[in-house]
Amino acid sequence: MFLDKIKSNVDQNSRKKKKKIDIEEEKLTQINNQLNWTKMKSMFLIGIVFTILLRIFGNKFSGKIIAKLTFIPFSFIQGVSHRGLEGNDMTDCSFFFFYIMCTMFLKQVCFNCYQRKV
């Protein structure tokens, strides 16, 4: 936005202003690249942490009912929500389904908190 305002005010003959605009655009590009790199590193780290937590808690809660759903999930979700559990009660919730729901929620909360800071 700021650069667009400057560009609109620049005369065709003023080389100093054009050079200044080019320098500012280059700085903006560099800052964007740094921001994207930081986001990528943090997302990679979060992915590794969530994968490790899945392994640890998955082994601990394997075959145990973690929650009781108040509804019967759609058929294509039942495989995930009832994964590793014995029995036919589809309102039983496995750790894997609970973990997926929690990570989706946490990622959204973290994203919203990050957006408020920026």
C-alpha cells in the first residue's frame, strides 16, 4: 500500500525516487522471504512434535475408549473414530480420533493468536 502511494506520486523524470522505491521493494521482498522461512521452520517443528506425541500417546492409549460421542459419526469417519477399539458401539471414541480433533483445534487457536499479534 505504502509503495503504491509513493509510485503514484512519482514523476517520470525523478530517478532518485524511482531508485528509492526499488530499494524499498527489495527490502519488502527480503522481509517477506524471512517471514515465510520462519513460518516454514515453525510448521515443520510443530509437525515433528505432534508426530512424536501421537506415537507416545498412541501406544499408551491403544485399544482404550477415550471418549463417548453423543452421536454416531458418518460411515466414512467411523473408521477413524473407532480405530483400534473392540466392539460395535460406534459412539466410542479412540485416542486417534480425539488426537486429530485436538490438533486441528490447537492449530486453529495458534493461527488466530498469531494473526492477532501481527
